Amino acid sequence: MTSGWQSTEGAVVCIGETMAALAPAPSSSLECADDLRVSVAGAESNVAMYLADLGVPVSWLSAVGDDPLGRRVLAEVGAAGVDVSGVRCDPERPTGLLVKEPIGSRTRVHYYRGNSAASAMGPDVLDDDKLRSASILHLTGVTPALSPSCRSLVATALTVPAADRPYAISFDVNHRPALWPPGTAATVLRDLADRADITFVGLDEARELWDTDLQPADVRALLPHPRLLLVKDGGHCAIAFSDEGVRTVPALDTDVVEPVGAGDAFAAGVLTGLLRGEGMERALRLGHITAASALKVTADHGPLPDSARIERLLALPTSEWAAGAGTSLRG
């Protein structure tokens, strides 16, 4: 990664719940649709699948039900090139389910994940041997909202001092208001996000959680401890705060089919850039390129441009990036 980061040898490990997902066609009403498309959805496995697409060795740790939807989840995530050998099949609890409801340019999500297999995860997940040689452990703010044991899992991971682990910890705030009891998310997520080495947060969710008037620099003041803080300002830009200073890279001009999954894709692109030892500019660009792939599909995981096109985009002069990259990405 950048100078001063820990060893980049070893796979990335992502921990969190993945559910089966049902969605109508983008222009259809959920109430009137005759058909629903089945896919899989989970923030951490989204990151894992995009990392695999980008050539990064990656494992996903979780739990699914011993049921057809659980087998569907394992098959799809595994087919993307992710190591799913550490996922537990729970014989007593079901695989979680979500249903997407398109509303204009937005997508409302209905969760059916109470008492799911993944909600029973706890700190023992951290005993998996894959973490002994990992380069990065990626977590999100979805997991601590699922259950007390899941919150303990994330808090325990973030309590391990950097000197006592081989991996950096990446944390995406990923605020899901529907999962939190009223008035509880802001304090918990700020505490967790401030303990990670690499933290991702959307400016919109930071404003929703902490203060409606926040600017990116204010978010850094609220989260001073991560060695790298990435603030995503929607479709405008991403701002990186680190000991190297502040770096802002505009987002790509992209036709949006559905925004769900774009933040996960962005995280995967940035982490890949860091693991490759790229500069911050190229890491942020790779985040934007990967995010654009998610924006163009109804599923959470969309196809990336070929490697040659990605390299051309990464190599564009700064003056041409924002102006020309969107057209190049569509072409």
C-alpha cells in the first residue's frame, strides 16, 4: 500500500451477512410485477466479488442457512472467484432475504433477516485461520446492527492493536437506518469507524448520522484516527484524508440504473489500488471505475470494463479524467 502500511502479502478477508435478493425489473412496481429476479446481496460479499474481479485473492466469512437460498448465495459468491470455504451452514436458522422496491431513481429495501444464520455470528469468527495471513480485514456498519453478537464481533476485531495483527482493518460505515433502533446508530458507528485503519463513509450518511451541515473536512475532524479516511460525495467526487494530505478525485459521469452496491464497489477498487501500491489518485480512480460498474445494473455486482480499458482510464491526464472518462467507460 502507501508507505508505512503493513504487509500487503496475503488475501483480503471480508466478514458479513449476504442474503438472497428479489427485485422487479427497474421500471416495474413491486406491487404489480409478475416476475422477480433472484440475486444475492451483501455489502461485504459485494466487496469480495469485486476484489476477485480485480485479481485480488479474497475470502468471505459468514453464515447461511442450510437451505436452497443459502446454497444459491454460496454458489454465486464462489463463482465470482471468492473463497467461501469458511462460510458456516446453519441447520437451524434461515438465510436472510431482502426485497428491492424501485421508487423513481431510488430503491427502497425491505429486509427479512431477523434470526438469520448470519445474525448469530460472534467474535469466534475471528478465530478463522485465514486471518492469520490476511492483508486486509474488511468490515461494515451493517454487521453490528444485526445482533448483539454481531456487534461484539466487529467491536472485538477493532479492539485488536495494529501491532498484534498482520492485516489492516477496513471499515465502511454503510449506515442502514432500517436495521438500527432509533437513536443508537450515530454513537456506535462513529466509535467503530474511528478505530479502523481505513474508513469509508458517504457524505450523505455522515450528515444523516452526525450533523446535516457537515463538510468533508468536518467528517475528518469527527473521525481523526483512521490512517486513511475516504469521504464519498455521491456522484460528485471522493476525498481521501491521510498523512499524505488531502486528495480529491471527481466521480465518473455514469448512467445510473440503480445505486445499490456502488459504495461496496468503490471500496473494492480503492483497496485494490492500495494493495497494488498505486498512488492515491489512481486508487481513487479505480474506486470510481468499479463503482460505475455497479451503478449500471440492477444486481449489486456488475461486470467491469476489460483490463486494458481500465488501464487507459487510470492513465488519463487529470484534465481529461472527469471530462473524458465517462464516455470511455460507456464505449
